[in-house]
Amino acid sequence: MDIRVSVLNENIEIPEDLLKVCGGDKLIARIFYNRGYIKPEIVRQMLNDQFYIPTSPGEFKGMDKAVQRLVYAIDNDEKICIYGDYDVDGVTSTVTLVQCLRFFTSSVTYHVPDRFTEGYGMNEDVIRDLGKKDVRLIITCDCGISNTKEINVAKELGMDVILTDHHSIPDEIPNADIILNPKLLEEGHRARNISGCGMAYFLCLALLERKAVKYKADEFLDLLALSLIADVVSLNAENRYLLKKSLPVLLNTNRTGLNELFKIVQKNGSISNEEDIAFQIAPRINAAGRMESAILPVELLLCKDQDAAKDMAEKIDLLNMERKRVQQKIIDEAIEMVETWKKNKTVLVIYGEFWHHGIIGIAAGKVCETYGKPTILLSIKEDGTTVVGSARSTEDINIYQLIKECSSKLLKFGGHSQAAGLSLKKENLQDFTREIEILAEKRYFIKNIIEAKVDMELGFEDVTEDLIKRLQIAGPYGEGFRAPEFFLSGISVVSDRKTEKNHHIMVLEDDNNNRIPAVKWFGDGYSLEGKVFDITYKVSQNTYRGINQIQLTLGYMIESQGGNKKLFEGNIIDERNSAINIILTKYKDAQIFYEGLKSACTINNTVNRFCTKSSESIIFLSPPTNTFVFREIVALANPKRVILNFTVQPDYTFKGFIMNFLGVIKHIIINKDGRGYLEDMAMKLCVEDSIIRAGLKYLKAKGMISYFFGDEPGRVFILKGKENEDKNILILERSLKNALLEKNAYKQFIFNMNSDKFKDYLK
């Protein structure tokens, strides 16, 4: 595809009144202007909550009636059932309502659908079962607006229904006693696009106000923030206000279950902003409902017992790993089908009979992102006759409307403009596919051009800690208020280290010799080192073991012409025979590079590949693992002097390596519940990931450990092993020994290399 980069509103001067409310900061003002926020009074409200008038519960039609019905149920000890959904929004909505009502009554239960046997929304058999259990009031959350038939059944059985939902209003509205849905507000209302949990929150707020304990609503703010981020609602107006209010509560939550889930993530990462929640926490909660049952995350979020919460959080984490594995398999198969049969279609409708229908929604999103086209993935249910599907779309195509216009063959459908779900009989699949493909082709034309729109051109010299703080002032970012993206041309890749998943860990340099670390996720399989690109990028902070490092996340890389930048033009100083205390005295301001076992190094203020900074001098206390790491460290430091010392050397003898490896594994099992990363272990032992894999295989074959990999790149779970030896032990031992012999040869090579040759080595 042809990639064209354009700077939004490039030649437009920001109005003075808008600039004024942004404190004179042209960058912040441009961020708002580029997203269509040009009225100073609106931007003032978005930046300063004290100028914003929040939505009150009473603005939702039917709220007073809903509260009256709840009070009656509480006073008369009626059985109440909260009917939720299996995604994050549904889970948080369910927990919010259950927790709130349990302040006043113990007669509260809940039901979250089984994705595999019930599907999305309410189920008639479940409704009839609730009637048998003498439930008198059903409160739906994040569902119900499309369940006309099921709600009629509830009414026939003598149950009242308070319907809370946030999905689009269908042509036929259910016969619920009260309907609370922000889509019933007038067009343009500031709360019209709140999440399902947002609607549940307002109902709880109204009840708590009636009971004169409004302050208790703060106990649900962490759940509200989680839903706003996970459900990808538009972050403007009420959603923005609510997220700014609730995000700090989520990041500092007192909820036992969330804290246990946070601990799992924080063992090898951080939870510090909305992006961490979106990519680390929300997928784990969703995974339970996709792979097994949403009862697990509901119970986790309600749980107050730390040991029980820890067990549930660990199970959710394991389900998430399995979800990732299954998801990637579906994506690979779907892409192969697109390339074979569907590449020229405007909408991609793909059927995989044995695909896990709890995962196809995420996979559809990835395929949609890959091709820039609406995507519907479908698979068969256990009954062998019903096909279920999930749709994801681009910003400019309303997939819900397309499905609605082709719904004559469907059993059920619902959703938003960007995401929808549907079900149909298998015999109607071909007709539905043909109909929606023809309609999409007639109505839309998808250009073979990617238009990358950026906020402004921004040089590396401006990418600082201060910039990150300024960007945070304009946040939070998400759907409807995307994170700022910048452009720069003529950027050289001075070093590039690829991971096994083809992530590119790079150091970039601009025309003014400014260098900065960057990452390109899921890039090409070949090295980019030495090439010159025009780039689009976002600015973030990479956190490793509590150390923050500014890092660019690259979007598009458009190769351009330009001369190669030299990695290193300074001096090599050979101190390989000098004692380290002498070197430290001699080069007092030098940065000290060390990767290896902590017990082997007595110096505390060392750096590794994740925290190397620019410095005049850098001392290599240990030899780098390989050429790529060596070049990366020098590229990051960009020093005038590279001081070779190599006092602390790794042990590549077979016996020594195994003993050290077992020590690392013991630490992981005892201190990290067996959760480790290949790269972290490789750094400690100064080897490549492949040798760590070979070592794991050998130790497993010896019966000393067992392990399995998560789908997250390089993540491994290690357990104590059994005493049974594998018959392939000798082959695995020989393979590991050969790899260690090669490492030892590299160590001898780099230790004995003539110092004059090192400059050639770093070209």
C-alpha cells in the first residue's frame, strides 16, 4: 500500500483564545484542535474538571421510577437478579450493581451468560429458571435492549425488569418496566456514549443518594474506569470527566481481586496509565469469559479474601495465555483465507468451522487492522447448526448498519458502528455472505492508500520528560481522543536487534546526531540497521524494574534515501588488564555496563540494555552477550570513549552454566511464582534466548523442572519437575554443550581481540 503522511491543520494558526485556555502551550492546544475541539470553553472543561458540569442521574428518563422499584424490592426483601454480560463492561456492571445492592439486602444474586451455551444477551431458559427460584426483579446491565422475547417471558412469569444497557436502540423496544439507556438521551447529550458500567454506576449513584450514602459510590470508581477503558468508549464529554475522576482510583485500587491481578502484571512490568490497563488488565478479565466463564472475574472483583483472590487471578492469567495462543492461530488461518479468496472484497466475511467463538471477536479486530477493511469472522456452535460471528470495522464504515440491512437471514444481531455480533443458521451463511459483500461493494470504495495523519513534525531534541508531562496534561487518550502521533524525516537506524516475534528494538538518530531508543512491533524479518526512514511515532515511557526510559513506538516507516550514520566515532580504550577499582577512579563519570548475575558484581550503579543513557564514557564491565547487544549499548550511550574491561565474565562451562541457571530458576519459582521471561534469564546468564530454551529442555528432560510458554513473547512458567528422565537427554545435553562451546569461543574472541579492531567491530 502507498503510505501518505499528512500533518493535521498544518498551515492553520491556533486561535489565541484556544491557546490561552491551554496555558499558552501550543502543543496541547494543537492536540485539542486536531481532534476537533476548537471552542475554548469546551477545552477549558476538558482540561479543568471544575469548569465541567457533570451529568446527574436524574437526567436519565425513568431513573426515579427505577430507584423507587429498587427501594421497594429492598424494603420487601424481594429476590433480585443482576443479569450481566461476559466482557469487561458486563463484568464490571454486574459487580457494581451486586456490590451496591448488597449494602442494603442479602437477597441479591447474579447471572452472567455462558458464551458457548447461551451466547450474548438474555436467554429464555435462564429467565424461566429465575422464575422458579422466585426472583421478583431482574436488573440487566450491558445487555437487554435487543431481548424483546426474553423480557416478555419474564413479564409473563410475574417478574419486573429494570433494563440498563448502552447499546443502540433497535426498531422494537422491549417491554421492560423501566429502560435506562444513554442512547435514549437527545443527540449531542454529554452522557450519550457512556459504557454499560457507566449506566449501572448512575443507577447506583441515584439509589445511594436516595439512601443518603452517596459517598459509597466512590467504591465503584475503579470498576467504572476499567469499563470505560476496556469498552473503548469515546473519551469526550462525560466519559472523559468520569475517566479522569476514576482512573486514579483504579491505579491505586483497594479491591483485593484487582490488586492480585496487578501483582501478576507488575512482576515484570508496570500499571501506571490507561494504556497499561487496556493492554494488561482488560484482556485478562475478558479472557475468562472467552475461554471459560465470566463468573470467575465477577467473583474475583467481589472477593475480599486475599488467598482466594490470588488463586483466581492466577487462573485468569493462565486462561489469558491460552486465549492468546488460540487467537494467533485463528488470525493466521483467517489471513491465509483472505489472501487466497477474499483480498479484493470490501468487507471480509470469513468462516472457520472449528474456530473458538469466544476469541473470534479479537481476531476479527486484528484482521480488520491488517487490511483496513470491515471484518466478520464466523464459526459453528456446538449444536452444529448455528453459526455465530463477531464483526469489527474501520472508523468510516458502520458495520452495525451493514449487518442490519442484511439481517433477513439472521437469528440475532446487535452492537455498535465499529463492533457487532450476530448469529444465523448454517444454511443461510452463503446467502448472508453474498448479500453483505455486494452491499458493501456498492456503498463503499476502499482506496489502496494509507493516509497517516499526524499532529505535527517533532524533532528528537524535543522528546523529553517535560514533553511526556505535557502530553499527560491533555489526556487521557483513547477512542475519540487518540494519543498524539508525530512525524520526522531522514531518520537513521543505527542499531537494530530483532526478537523472535520480529519486534525491532532499535536506536534511531536524526540529522543533528540526537539518538533515542525505539520499538517497532511485529516488523519485517530482516534487519533495518543502516537504513534511513521517514517515520511516524508516539512517545511513551518504557518501564523496566522501576527504571523509566523514554522510548518511541513507531507507526509507519517509509524508507528514504540518505547516507548511513556511523554507529561509533569515538575512541576505544583498552583496560582489560586493569583492576576495576583503578578504572572507576580513572573514569569517575563513566557509565558502567554490566549484565550477569547480581552475586558476581559488587558494583551497584550499573546499567543494562534497558537503562543505558547517553554518556561521554561507558565501561564494559562484562562482555555483551553478542554483537547486536554490543552495538545497541554503544548506540544508546553514543559515547566519545568506550572502555573495555570485561573483569566479570560469564561461566560458559557446562557445569557452571547449569548451576547458575538452576539458581536463577530457583529465584523465579520462589520470588515470582514461577513466572519469568527468557530475555531476563538470558541477561543474567549472558546468553541468547535460544540457549535458555535449550537449557530449559535439558533440565526438563532431567526431571528437574517442568515449564510451558505463555503466548506473550518470551514469557515462561517454570515449576518444580518430576524425577523421570527423558530418553532424549543425551541429545539435549550435547546440543546445549555445543551452544555453550560457541559462546565460550565468542568470549575468547572478544576478550583477545586487538583493541584497534574494535572500531571495525562497531562500524
